[in-house]
Amino acid sequence: MMNGRQMTDDGIPTGTPPEEGWPSHYSGRITDNRRQVFSPLSSVLCLLLFYACAFGGELKFKFSPGDKYSLVSVTEQKMAQVADGNEQASEQTTRLECDFDVEEVDESGCAWAKYTYKRITMKLRAAKQKVDYDSDSNQVKTPMQAVPFRMAMGEGLYLRITPQGRIERINGLQALITSAKAKMGNLAGADKVVQGITQLFAEPAVRRQIEEQLMIFPEPNEPDTTWSRTRILSSAEAGYFKAEQVEEVNLIFEKTFQLNPKKSGQNGVAVVDVNLVIKPVSAPVLSTSTSESTVRSIMEVLGGGPGQIEIEEATGRIISSKMTQNTTERVIFIAQGPILRPPPALEPITRHTVTTFQMTQRKPPAPGKVEGDKPARLADANEKGS
């Protein structure tokens, strides 16, 4: 007992389940934050502990067979760079709509769900470039940037997803890619489109895109007041500047989630504050040889930003989420050997990105109406492979 409060010997909640391993194919890493010391002098931490106990450790998806959701993600990005004294700027907005239909749920709470690409809109404004695209419209000409997405509309995947939002398995990817390619016909620039489709729907890329939206809940071995997610990607994988002769850098994307005790618990809604930090894994490794003069071009990316998520406590449905991200990327030069002074770094590219996400429950179709095509059996999906 401490000031009238019962505490465990090591200051953490009792009943913490044993740590569970992650699948070998998952490239992310979980930071273990179990040893949190809750001081009775801190009112905020006391509120967090009180709410966590009241919440019952159920901050997770609670899927049921037949659940149907519409997922909508919107990414707004502004980029700017100064070149020869002039600022070059661009703005791009992408909206992706998908259906998420739960078909089976096992005793552990893991679900098989069908994930169907329904609609995409794109808007781009840059120097001498203007793009407006809506996959639902009958546009005579589709901008090249939107063609891979257009080919995928109406196609679906099967996902095995945990209550924490982690994607354990993806079935049907190869079938999706094959179907998308078949839609091209005699399309001009087909080779580039095929390459775009293959990259866009590669399993690691699809997994990252979906988990970025859904993998927000603490694992069973983590406290449900503060937890974190760490993912390591190359700068090119993360979508930053890429050029020949410029060395890529591995980046750490670390998200810290914290339950907001002041805003949570109202009308059955939990509120989670998020903070993202982006930084290099390590400093560039210099060569031990100094006999020759060399200049290395290396990508540098720094940034991060805040966010907030609203969650329906009863189901785990993500009512809304918003992340703001500011990054600076530039090419720096490192001189080795007799060279005394490297060239100055290039002017940086700045990015301001706002991403929003909503998960809305879909109502069943009216009597006599059919909602889309009849889904294939899970056994058929398993035969498609991943």
C-alpha cells in the first residue's frame, strides 16, 4: 500500500500476459514498455492507471462475423524546395476508399476479412503539371500516376488480422496483380504500369499500408496506457527522394501511443495521443582507407509530428485518426581522404503531410438489392496464395 493505493512490488499492473513472439516475416519491432513506475505524486499518471483499470485492458478490435466497414484514408502533402533562388512547390491529395468485411473470427479474436479496393481520387498541382482523377468517373484519359490504382479498383484480398491490428497473413495478392495486368489490354506504356502495379501491391508495401491504419493497439504483453511501435525502412521504401549515386539511409519510424485520460471515457470513446519521430538508424560509416579522395552522397531525412485517434470502446472501431508529419530531406556530402572540404549540402526538400483515417460501419443492403459481388469462400482465397 502507498498513500492508500495498492501497488505491486515492481510498480506495474499485475496479470501481465507472457510476451508473445512476432511472425518471422514481420520487419517491424516492438519496444517493451512494461516497466512503467506510476508515482502517486503524478495526477496524470494516476488518471491513466485509473482509466486503464476501468477500461479492463480491452483496447483492441473486437471483431464479429458479418461486420462490414468502409475505410477511408486521405493524405494531403505539400512539398517545397528552393532551387537557383526560386521555390518549387507542389501539392497532392489522395483519397482511398476500401471495404473491410469480416467473415470469420476464431477464439483468439483473430479475424479473416475481405479487403476490397473501391475508389481512389487523386489531385496534383505542380509546376506545369495538373492531375485530377476519380476512379468512379468515366474519364477518357487516366493520368499515368493513377493507372496502377485504376486497375486495382474492385479487386480484393483476404487478410488475417489480430485484435491489435497486426496483419498476420495476406491471401490473393498474386491473383490481384494478375487481374490488374489483364485489364490493361493495349495500354500505352504498359511496361511502366506493370512495374508500378508490382511495386504497389508487393506484400511488404500492402502490409505497411494497412497496418499503418489499423495496427494501433497495444500487444497483450504491453501496458494499455503507453506503448510504442518501431519500424525500420530504407529512405526509398518510405517514399523519399531517390537518385542514382545517392546512398539510401535506413530510417527509424517510432510511434509512441498514450491513452488520454482527460478525454477518454466520454460517450464510450477512448482517445489516444500519438507522437512520431523519424531519424536515421545510425551515422554513416566512414571508410578506414584515406589513401584516395572520395566524396559520398548520402540521403538525410529527419522529422516527425503529433497525432490523435478516437476509438469506439465497445468494438475497437477507429472512429477517426489524424497524423501530422513534417520532414526535411536533403543530400549531404561527406569527403574522405586528402580532400579538406566537401561540397555544401543540397537545398532541402520540406514535406508537410496530414493523414486522416475513418472506419465507418456499413449498413446491410436494402431487401432485393445486392451489395457487390458474392465473396469467394476462404478456402478459395487460401488457394490463391499470398
